[in-house]
Amino acid sequence: MLSEVERLRQRVQQLETELAIKDRRMAKLAPARRPHYSAPDRLQILLLQAATGWSLEETARRFLVTAHTLASWRHKLDDLGEAALVRLAQPVNRFPDQVRQLVRELKQLYPSMGRQRIADALARTGLVLAASTVRRMVLEQPGEPVEAPPAPSDQPTPDQAHA
């Protein structure tokens, strides 16, 4: 039993040394240059903070983030629930699937059109895409056929006030 306890103490010491080395390396990076924690990791950090009773400052120090960042995660968790913290936000610069489908259809109908020519043709219609974006859309694996979103209904939704 004593040897098992000693072995576990040595293992804890090894892990603490490993962690200290990694922390020193990460601390050398400017905060803006450090990798971001994924949403599930953020949730785990907050759960660990609650389980250990660490203060905001202690948790921030241990995970090399600011206390403000942790407070932001906590508010998001409190306000919107666990799903909001784990859910990944869709990028604001993402084009709708209909645009992707249109680009792929143009390339299929006119195989000799290059990516710049497709981008120029779409720009004349008011849809501005970079040639590299056209290339990426052409190379993407097409998913299910995309239908246009349904037209808005004239009937009020349940959250609208009735006049």
C-alpha cells in the first residue's frame, strides 16, 4: 500500500512538472496570440472551477486567461444555458448554401469558366465573392440540395402582439 501511495505521489509530481513547463511556454505568448479554448473546454473549465472552489482570479491564472474572460463565459452560461456555451457560432462572413449551390451549378454548366470569371459574373449581379472563395465552394463536397427559404407569412407569429 505504501509503495502504491509513493508511486502515485511521483506520478502527480511528474504531471505537475509537465504542466508547469507547458504553462511557462504558453505564458511567453502574448494573450492575443494564444490559442482559444474550444466551447466544450470552456464549459469544463467552469465546471472545474465550481468543483474545486477556485476564485475567478485563481482559475484565470491556472488557465492563462483573464478574469474578465472567465466572467464572460460564466454570464453566457448563466444567461443562455449550457448549450449556448458549447454551441459554436456560425461565422458572420459565411455565404448562404444557395450561393454555394449557385457557384457549383455555374461551374458544372460552364466548365471552362475559371474561378475569377465566375466571381466577376456574380459581381455584375451584385454578389461579390473572391476568386478564392469561388474555388473553395467548387471544391467543397455538395451536400443535400438546398431549397430556397420559405417566403415570410402574412400571418402573425405567436410572439407578435395582436392588434
